[in-house]
Amino acid sequence: MFISSFRSHMALVTSPLGSLVFDANGCTRQYTLINAGQTNLLYILKCNNPNTYQFKPTEGLIAAGEVHNIEITRKV
């Protein structure tokens, strides 16, 4: 997943920090986006293999100091 920040005062922290591992038989994992900056951030998640992976939600606004949880499902 590629995440970019356009201004130095924006800070997007993710959890877990490493890679997410999915079972071959399908499963769901949680990914957390934390806005540690002082301004609001917008995000859009896109996948080059939407038949296998599903994201919920795929877009959103994270206010300064807020946390958003993303659910990523690997379909079989």
C-alpha cells in the first residue's frame, strides 16, 4: 500500500507497521490509519486485484488526532 503526505506537517501513522499476512483460504485483517498531524487528511484506497481483496471503507476523512480502522478481506 502506498501512502503519501504532501506537506511536512501532515503525519499519517499506520498499524500494523509491517506487512499484513492473509490466509490462502481467505480471511479478514484490520489496518489502522492514525492522523497524528494538525490538519484533516483524505484517503482513497485502490487495489489492482479487486476480485481477491476488498477494502471497507475505501475512502474517508480523518480529522486531526482521529483514528480510522480499515477492514481488508481476502476472498477465495
